[in-house]
Amino acid sequence: MTAATPVIDAPKTPGPGFAEFVCLIALMMALNALAIDAMLPALPAIGEALGVARDNDRQWVVTAYVLGFGVAQLVYGPLADRYGRKPVLMGALSIYVVFSAVAAFAPTFETLIAARVATGVGAAATRVLAVSIVRDRYVGRTMARVMSLSFLVFLGVPILAPTVGQAVLSIVPEAWQPWRWIFGVLAAGGAGYLIWAAIRLPETQDPANRVPIRVDRIAASFGEALRSRQGMGYTLAMTAITGALFGFIGSAQQIFFDVFDAAGVFALAFGIMASGIALASILNAKLVERHGSRLLSHGALIGFITMGAIHAAVTLAGLESLWTFGVLQTLTMFFFGFIAGNFGAMAMEPMGRIAGTASALQGFISSTFGALLGFGISQAFDGTARPFAIGLTVMGLLALACVLWAEGGRLFTARNAAPTRTRG
């Protein structure tokens, strides 16, 4: 039997070429990833400079940002459906730039946390609009391909982000409080992207699809999104997987600094582990149009759970080392790379008519509750990697339960597909 020819869907709206479009979407998403990870090496310096008493409280620098990011998506969805994608994006990026600068000059930890919440509010539009803009231009497996290539950059940013933060800490004189300059880098990066998008990114929403901002209409759109078994099933699965990811991000600095006494290799090791995501995203982009989102992501989810269970067993047996942590976490992140873009694409697939609102709701759920789940995992840090490894395994199992619900108990095939079909 010959393999089926991959389906390439033509873009539905004019605009930049495929490569530039992917770069625009990827870097839009990368602003968010950079804002999460760049300051991880600086958390001890931030805590010392601003008088943070408990080490675990430093995790609020990440969590506050993600909470602002998650909640604000509910606002951006209706705005994007009413006024179009581009004007909303321009306004949100301005918020991101301004409050990144405020964070750089924060005199107290409370001011820093407030600025981080506001920065997350600005960044929230990148999550809503990236998915909506892709959905405006592409459908089906080509949409999944664009999202996968975008996730390659978005999820590849963590490879460099802690290194960028560490470089700033190393280059800027200690008297100048170098951790503040990391937030300055975020402000400069946001301003540069704002200019590029203003010049090159067109409005992608069809004016005929503009939806007035009316409470009853918004409620109806949210209700339609909530009633989609496929949409909500994969959104909840992504929430659990996001919880595992934020648990890792929140715990990583303390694990490397306190458990393994390996502060000097943190940025490099973090980048190596994150490279598993980048490699998987490359492979997914090549394979998804031929084999389908379900086959790849469901298989990866099983691999994710398996790696988590092995990691938990290693920590419980007292055999954890820097090497076991690095190898097992790199493999776990590899499987994550096959999950994120595909789950997001499948959650959005039934949502074409209400793409902005649906993306907002899905992003709110996965980001906000994923952040809270991850915060719970990282707050359980007890001087070992044990709570993290166990939490990661539990998140994988929760995600599997949500996928099984979305697909009516099936794996690898769509809920309404014939039993022998293997492509999603």
C-alpha cells in the first residue's frame, strides 16, 4: 500500500509568505516564553535584593506572571473577535513593554509581582492571537504544521532564555543590580517585535466574522466552546501537561542549586533538557501531515507518563543524581514536544466560527489552572526532586484521562472514526 500524499491547505487570507508567517507567530509566542524563563538564574539575587524571606516565595516571580497571562485571555478573545486581531495585538504588546520596564525599576518585591502580573496581562494576547491568526489562515493538518513549527521556536526559547539571563548577570556590574537588566531585555525585545508586527503582519480576520461585544453573545460563544467534547477534552489534557511544565520551571532552579549544588551548570543543563522539546517539534512538523495529530500525540503522552513513572521510582529509591535527572527530564520534554502543538490544534479544530473566543477560553483554562497545578508541585519542594517527579507523573495520568474522555475511550483515532483508521 502506498502512503497517502500529505494534504497542504492553502492560506485562507493574504499576508506574508509561509516562512515569515511562521516566524511572526513563533516570535510572538516566544515573547511569553522568554518572560517566563530568562530570570530563573536571577531568582536568588531577586530574593536577596528585595528581602524575600522564604526561598519558595521567589517562585511568585514566575507564577504571578502566568496568572496574569491566563486570566487576561478571557478579555482578549472577545476583543479580537470584535475589533480584529492586529489592533488588539498592538495594544497588548504596548502593555508588555511598559510593565517589563516597570519591573526593571521595581523598588519592592510587591511592586515587582504587580508588574509581573501586568506584564502577563499584556503577553496574554500573544497566546490568544497566535492561535486565532493561524486559525484564520489555515485549517487541518497544515494548521497543526504551522503550530508545530511555531512551537519549535516558542519552546526552543527556553534553551537560550536562562543563558540570556545568566549572561546578563555575568556582564552587568554587580553594583548595577544586573537582575533588573533582564527585565530591560524583555522590554526591548517586546518593542522590537511590536515594530515588526506593525509593519508586516496584516489583519487576518474576515470583516464578515466580526462579532459585537454583547454579554449574551459572549456567553453563547463560551457555552459553545465548553460544550465541545473534543475542544474541552484536549484543553483539560493540555492543562494537566502545562501543570507538569510549570512544575518543572518553578522547581528547576532550586533543584539544581539546592539538591545537586550545580548552580554553575544550571543554564546549560536547562537548555539541554529543553532541547528535547525542540527536537520533537521538528520531527512533529515533518510527521504530522502524514500520520496525524492523534497518533503522534497519544503515543507521546504514553511516553511522557512512562518517563515520569521511571523518574518517580528513581527518586523514591534514593538513586537520583544530576545525571539521572537530566536524562529522564530531557526524554520527558521530548515527549512533551509532540503533545503541546497537537493538543492545541485538536482543541481548536471545531472552533472556526468562534476562534478568538474559544482560544481565549482554552488559554485561560490551560494557563491559569496549569499555573496553579505547577505552583502546587513547586511549592511541595522539600529539598529533593521527589515531589516534582511524582507530580509530573500524576499530571500525565490526568491528561490521559482527559484524552480518553475527549475521544470516547479511544486512543490514536478520532472518537467518530472507523476502528481501523489510524490518522487524526
